Amino acid sequence: MFLVIIAYALFLFTRWMIIRWFHDIRECKTKIVPWFRGHNVEANSIRFIMEGNIDILLNALISILYIKNTKSLGAKF
């Protein structure tokens, strides 16, 4: 998840630079700049992080319930 956060920050910086540098060029104004302005990477990133946290939570709850029911950590430990 840390790598996703770093990639998201790099994408935001890249998007800011492209919108700032290429907003006056006619060819880029119609194709590249609208894509970077309209791309919804924020919602996708937040969804990925939330689903990852829910997955970790469910795995931890299953482990806690298993330990509580069996009263042991298993043969590995």
C-alpha cells in the first residue's frame, strides 16, 4: 500500500506538470490535458486502500477467532 501511495503522489505531480505545461498547445489541449483533468485516479486509489484495509481486518478477525476457539497458536509456533 505504501508503494501505491507513492505512485499516486507521483501521478498527481505528473498530472499537475502536464496540465501546467501543455494547456496552451493546441494539439495537447484537445487530447492530453482533458484526459489528465478528467481521470478519476483519486476515487480508484481510495477504493484500493479501503478494500485493502477491509481485507487485512477480516484476516485479523479470523485469526483472533481461531486462536480464541482453539486456545493455541498452532503447531508452527
